Amino acid sequence: MPYFVYILYSAELDVYNKGFSTDVSQRLEYHLKGLHKFTSSARDWKIVYTAAYQTKKEALIEEKRLKRLNRTSILKLISGYNAALSSRHA
């Protein structure tokens, strides 16, 4: 079973939230319904980045790395991710 790290973004709060899950869509619903303390103050979360890992340990290591990134590094990561997605769909 793959594990995913993800970054969510709320335009309302202008905040990024990083985490990991085996089901990113289900996790997004959890955040949108306000079931998590940090993300409950906004209802406009959207997925802006995902990456798959084979093991939970790998995903947790990557989540920890993402949580240490500053905003500039997060924006650069998301920009590269979106560029890669665009080139796959072109």
C-alpha cells in the first residue's frame, strides 16, 4: 500500500499544511469538514502537492522534511510539481 505526503493550501488563511496519508482525497475531506484543529479555521483547503512512497517510514521522513521548509522552498517545490504535471498532460 503506498503512502503519500501532501501539501494543502488555504487561500483564506494563506497557509500551507503538510501531512501524510494512504488516501489523500479522504484526508482532504477530513480537513474540509473541520475535523482537525489546525485546519478547522478554513474550509477552502486544496491539494497543491502529493508524492507517493512505498513505506510509511519513507513518507514520515519526507513529511518531517517538508514541515521544516520555509515558504520560499515550499513554493519552489509546488511550482516544480505543477510544471511536471503540466508536461505530462501536454
